[in-house]
Amino acid sequence: MDVTQAVTSRRSIRHFLDKPVDPAVLKQVLETARRSPSGGNTQPWNAIVLTGQPLADFTAEMKRRVAAAPKGGETEYDIYPEGLEGRHERERVGVGESMYGALEIAREDKAARIGQMMRNFDSFGAPVQLFTYTRKYMGPPQWSDMGMWLQTIMLLLREAGLDSCPQEIWAQWGLDVKELLGIDDAHIFFCGMAIGHRDPAHAVNRFDVSRASLDETVEWRGFGG
């Protein structure tokens, strides 16, 4: 698989097969991802990777806490900025509607929508979760570096025949996540990432995900024509 194939075949997988991930493959992916770029080579990322009983125990306790505080716990950052508008809000809302449409869940079926949302906390059936965090004093450039590191991991996973789903939803209960994972208060939690093998037949992994056109996002200068 070349880079273009990895990019175009990567998507957020929301239904994984009951199939284990080879730890040697995962370790090699993370070893290679150390080459990800970062400003001044600061490499601001940290991660905890869970599978097996540790993941099961973490999941069970987090689901208990989410049920007790369904609107979110104590958070350390806003997942979406206040006043999100224009194409940004359009695309955010649109992908949700496309997903629920593929699952044939009606807008008014709140229980089914909540049920689908809760599948986040079972990692959509993935056998591995990667949790990412960084020092609290890191700024927007270093958060961008974390994003580049995570994207590198996702593309390397595709090369290895694996799939992923980055999950910022964990940050809505960020302090709970930190407590359960033993992340100290000098750090801020960013997101989780479910890792495993996609179910290629499941509708939630097959719907079209729109992307803004180049005309909406890129301005060309000095190229003539």
C-alpha cells in the first residue's frame, strides 16, 4: 500500500471485527511513527495503550461514570469552539446525519442515537485503545504536532492492514480518564484512538464522508492560468 492508498482508504471505523491486533505490528507502527515531525523536535506526545483485561476494566468503570454524568464530566478543553459556523459546522452536522442515515436511525429516535454514541465507550468493538496526552504548558503548535503524530499512526496502521477511530469524546470526561489511567495533573488529556480490524460489510463503515472542495479551502497565487 502506498501513501495515497493509505490516505484514501483511511476513515474513522465505528464497527470493528472481533479479531486481535498483533502486538508486534502495533509496536512497529509506533516505532516508525517516532519519525513524525514536530516543531523544534519537541515530540510533545505521550500515550498509554490498553488491551485485554486492563482495557475491559477501564471501559467498565468509564461506562459507569458516563452513565452517572451523561452530559460530560470535568473537561480540560472544548472539543469544538463556541460559535462554530459556516462550512465547519455544516460538515460537522452533515457527517453525523450521514452516519445515522446509514444506520437507519431517525432523527427523532433519541434512544437509538444515544445507543450509537455510547458505543464509543466500548471502542466500537476494537481490541486496542491508545490514549494521548501532553504537558499542560504545551501550546497550539505542540497540539498540532500531536495531531501529526496521530495521523502518522493512522496511516501506518492502514499500511499494516489495521484501522482506527480517533475519539475526542473521551475528553468530555477527561479528568476521569486521567484519574483511571494514572496521568498526573501536570498533563492534559487529548483523545483516545480505537485500533483494530474494520468490519468492511457494516453500514457504519461504508457511508460517504464529504470533504470541502479545494475552492473552499485553498487559494492559489502566482500559478498563472
